[in-house]
Amino acid sequence: MPGEAPLPYDHLPEVPSFTVESDEVADGQPIAEAHTADARVGRPGGNVSPALRWSGAPEGTKSFVVTVFDPDAPTGSGFWHWVLVDIPADVTELPAGAGSGEGLPPGAFHVRNDAGLKEYTGPFPPPGHGPHRYAIAVHALDVDSLGVDDSASPAVVGFNLWQHTLGRAVIVPTYAFEG
């Protein structure tokens, strides 16, 4: 059932928390349709990644990774909607729409998500499946580069992340599609 799956960080070693905020999405609140999947998957959304800003990353942070994960997807393994790596340490915000690849900080790049796309793909749970949670996480890393290229899978990124994460900031909005 939706809402019972653990977040991907529940089984990893604890790391310090810092703050991630957005004027467009909020913890525990529904995601606006502007940020949900679009006509490519038969939905009415705008498929625009929300603007994010973060602060209070741990000392020694050398880069960031941003991810969006749906633990409630009916796949047995959740669904990675967005994986953006190698964000420089002096960057503390992303504008709305950065998930399309426009306006990315120098050196940052997308790896393919579980839809097979190198971009943000908004929420698109099955109709009537109840609200899903979307863990939007900013990971502070102890390396300048995660050491993957744009052909890496979200699982490979995750494997490298757990070895280099100094801190993590997470907000978890929700979305349900009633069709």
C-alpha cells in the first residue's frame, strides 16, 4: 500500500541534516500540476522541476547531488524521477525548470531516471492509487565529483552517494492522480 514503503535513506547510515526549501513544494503537501508529468505519459502536468534552495550544508562539502524518488511506485523498487550530479559546492539553489537541463550549474549533469530520460520527470502515479510520496533530497558530498558519467543508473549513483555523503536535506511532498 502507498505510504508504507521506506524512504531510500532509512536503511543507510545516519548523516547530519541541513535545510532544503522551495516556494513551490512543501513537506507533506500535494505537488502542483505544474511539477507533475506531462503529455509524454498522458498526463496534464507541466513537467517542470520545482525551484530548490538549500543552506547549512556540513563543513567540508565539495559538491551536491539532487534526487527525487517515489518509494510508493508499484514497482517493488520505487521510481527515481530525477538524478542531478556534480553540482558545485558554491551552488545553493536551482531555478524552476533546471530539470530540463537549462540553467544547470557548470559541471552538473543528469543521469537517466527510471523513465530512461536524462532530465526531471514529474510524478505520474497510477490513477486511484492514492497519494505517493516524493523524496526530494539534496546530498552534500565530500568529493568534487561523484565519479560517474551520464550513463550511470540511479542505483550506481546511490552506491557512490552513500560512500561520500556528509549530510542530507529532504522534503517529501505528495501527489495523487485521480484520472
